[in-house]
Amino acid sequence: MNPKFNQTLILGYWGIRGLAQHIRLLLSYLDLPFEDKIYTSREAWFENDKPSIGFAFPNIPYLIDGEFKLTESSAIQKYVINKSHNNQLLGKNVQDTVRIESILGLFDDIWSEIAKNFWKKDEETIKQTLEKITPKLNNLAKFIGERNTTLEYLTLVDFVLAERSHYVEFLFPEQYKSWEFLGRIRDHINSLPSSQAYYSRENAIKSPFMPPSAFLNPVL
């Protein structure tokens, strides 16, 4: 725990990896003390906390920092980076900052195509998804080359890509082998002492990836 931050943050989410896993690993990397507030029932969130905690835009994942309350994973990840003053995770210069934003946007497009396949089994949709994401992942592969980070140094986008790589591998195991950069980035994130420290926590979330209502659910 970083002695500069004596107030524990609260990260609220379901007991799955989902949209919060990369934030958990990011918080560990930033050495920000945090409590994993894990919801195990819909009632606990929808009936109890959602209407009562006082969010401007109620949703999960959420972050509570004292009196400050924030929702939406994209906002949370940038907030904790700025709070820790580890701003190089968002880019060391303006060019890298916009490169990171560009790649995050690209992978958001990839993710939106991938995610829908976990809620409904449709071979035609899976085929169409592969057709749509292949050129984008091929372009990323060319951009990253042999690096084990997206840029020349560790950034936010590496935490995002590392986690989302599991879903790509689960849906397209054969094609995944040709996108070696995803495995390299995932291995790099998992090898960080901070990631290993998170996974050694008694309440660390390792699986499942998706909620029980998902038709498909990746496994480790």
C-alpha cells in the first residue's frame, strides 16, 4: 500500500472479471489501496445500493473515493491513473496520448463485436465477427510488432488488451495464434509483481469472466 494514499478506494462490481478486472490490476499496479466490493446478487445492487449510494449516473463498475463517486469503467481507469500521478500510463507526450486513445477506441470496436457472441449462440454471427475484427487485429499486430507492450513502455491500453485477449482466444482459438501480440501483452501484465500480488489476495477474482446469464463463458 502506498503510504501517500491512506484512504481506501471502493471498487464495486459483480463477482466476475467482466469490465472491472483490468481496473483491479491497474489499482494494484498503481499501489492504490482499494476494497473489492463484490455483489453476489441482483438484489444487493439493484434494490439496495444502486438507489441509495448517491451516484449521479448509477451503474457498475463504480469507484468511491471518500465523498467522490464515479461510474463507467473508462472514466474510472483514467481517474485512478491521474490520482496516482502515474500519468505516463496515459502517454508520455501528446502524440502517445492520442495513440493510446486511438487504440482504445479501436479495441472498443473489436470488443463490441466480440461481446455479443457470449449472449447468443449464432454461428453466422461468430463468422461475421471474425470477418470484422480480423483486419483490425492484423493492423494492431503490425503496429506492435515484437513488443510486449503496445507502445515502447507500459500504458493503460496494455491492461485493457491483456484482459480482453481472453475473449478473443476463447471464441477464435486457432486465429488467436496468429495474433501473438495479445499473448505477449497478457503474459507481461500477468508477470508484473503487482498483478501477482492481486491474484494472491484471498478474495481475488479469477473467474468467471461473464455473469451466469451469458450463454458462453471463458474459462482459464
